[in-house]
Amino acid sequence: MDQVTQGANVLFILLGAIMVLAMHAGFAFLELGTVRKKNQVNALVKILVDFAVSTIAYFFVGYAVAYGVSFFSGADVLAAKNGYELVKFFFLLTFAAAIPAIVSGGIAERARFGPQLAATAVIVGVVYPLFEGAVWGGRFGVQGFIEAATGAAFHDFAGSVVVHAVGGWIALGAVLLLGARANRYRKDGGISAHPPSSIPFLALGAWILAVGWFGFNVMSAQTLDKISGLVAVNSLMAMVGGTLAAVLLGRNDPGFAYNGPLAGLVAVCAGSDVMHPAGALVVGGVAGAIFVALFTLTQNRWKIDDVLGVWPLHGLCGAWGGIACGIFGQRALGGLGGVGFFAQCVGTLMGVVWAFAGGLAVYGAIRAVTALRLSPEEEYEGADLSIHKIGATPEREASW
């Protein structure tokens, strides 16, 4: 590989890393617009600090767990291919850091700040990289097992399962252990409404995420010679399908409308490189319907207080995307082939079980050692006071 090609690949994946990094602003504003006004400062600070902790955990531990690469093995690994491995770390870090950003939306408004940072370090350093390495790093013999059992390897091009389903199912474990927000589900059987504090901020977050997603998906090729316009068009079609389904089934509710495109984009990640655009449209539409139906069920009937609906959005739509890749990636449905339905089912199930068990283990261990959620007084005042009052003055508090 010549110097120009190496440099071009570094620039390509660097631009992808920057686009996915920008998505974290989307996570922040999506949460900011959804939570109550008294918790907005907490949401903004939490996403930023979670990213910082994720960077440290992934650099020193997680990346080596997933890919067997250590940046302390000599100067060669730093300089090779114009520092490509370093920029690849940056790109994949932005994926890893999405896990605590996803979890943050589920446990918003009542989780303590310090314990959440501890959970972030363990999840990004160990729990997520073990599954990431199994699927994308070819480690631990998992892909070999799936291929031997089903005749095909598990295919997840951009992380429907590896990132989104894992994040969503970890979040479900955390939400169940944390419990609902104070007075959310009243003793008289009623449900206290907590409407979004800012639809414009929620919409801004969704738009930032949607735009950044084209870096998330397209740049998952990681080198220029593997880039595919099919991935971009399939991402677009799934986004549109998710939007229309959510608007229709959600009866024009803006919260559903702006989460619909995200549901479609979550679902198309796995098979965006092998599906026909018409198939991607269907996959996105089904994902939008899944989000509306399951968000309503979890909140109203099952009384699971998942604030942003991250389990339906990422956990369930991500799992659907993993399975859908094995359906709509088939040549019979216009796909490019090379994927197996049973392999997709097995790989998806493994990701779901690993993530849910990991979420219960990490947050259960923290809860056994220290308080996981705020006291009723702190929750009433607004999120974690240690964060809520950063830079506080009486005048600023009055505006909050």
C-alpha cells in the first residue's frame, strides 16, 4: 500500500470518527429535550463526562480486549500506516462511547452521577469490547462456532446488534434495577405525565444523530476501497421508512416522529451493505412500528420507566436489524447474499443475552456497594445535585 493510499485511509476514517463524535451532541440534545427542565444541566454534563471516561477505559483496556492491539508495545504500532491504527481506535471509540450514552437516556432523572461513571468504565472497558471482539475482531472463537453451527458467520456491518442492541439491553437491566422515577406510577394506579421539556431540542438531537449516522454506517467500511454507496442509500431509505411508520402509528406525536428515523437507522446498520434499498425501507418501517408499539407498552402497561425509550429504540430495533439482515440480505429478496438467517438469529440472541446479563451484573454490583439512585429529596430538586449545581449562582438556579 503506497503512502498516498495510506494517508487517504487515515483521512477517511478520521472523518468518520468526527461525524460519529458529533452524534454524541445528538444524544445530549435528545436527552436534554426529553427530560424535565430541572434535569437539563445534568443531562448535558453527564453525556460529556461519560464520553471522557469511555475514552480512558477504551484506550487503556477495551480496545486491546476487542482487537488485541496495545499502544504500549512499541513505536511501530503508533507510526504504522500513517498512524491508521490510532485513528481506527478513535473511530471505534465513538461507537463504544455510544453504549453509556444510550444507557443514560434510559436511567435519566434519578441515577447518581458517580456510580454511573463507574458503570461506564466497566461497560466500555470490558462488557462491550468482549462482544465487539467476538463479532468484529474475530476473537474468542464465537464466529467460528456460529459458522460451524449454521453455515454462515454472523453479519453486523455497522452495529445494529454490536452497538445498539447491546446498549439497549444493558440499559434495560439498569432501568429495572434502578426503578421508576418518584411518583411516576402512583399508588392509585395512575401515571404521572412527564412530557418533554423542549421539542425543539429533542428535534435538534434527532437531526444531529440522523446526519452523523451516515458517518456511522458508511465509514464502517474503514478503508476507501471498501466504501459503498449502497450503505448510504439504504441508510436513507430506512430513515424514511422509520419516520413515516412512527408518524402514522404515533398519530403525529412529535416525540414518536423524531424517534422514528432513529429506529430505522438503528435497524439498518447490520445489513446496510447487503440489502436492496426497498428492503431497507421495509426494515426501517418495521423498526418505526416496533418503537411506537413497545414504547407505549413499556411505559403504560408494563410500567418500565425507560425515559427515552432506549430499550425499544436500540435494544429491540437493534435486535430486529440483526435478524432482518438475514432476511432482506438474501438474493431472493433483492439482497447481495452471503448472509444466513439462522446465523443472524444466533448472533443476535447471543448479543441480547450477553448485554442483559452484563447490565444486571454491573449495575447490580454497584447497587450492592453504594446507592445507585438519588434520594427522594435530590430527585425532587432535580437530578444529581453535585452536577446540577456546577457553576451555580442564585440567579442561575432561578433560571433553571
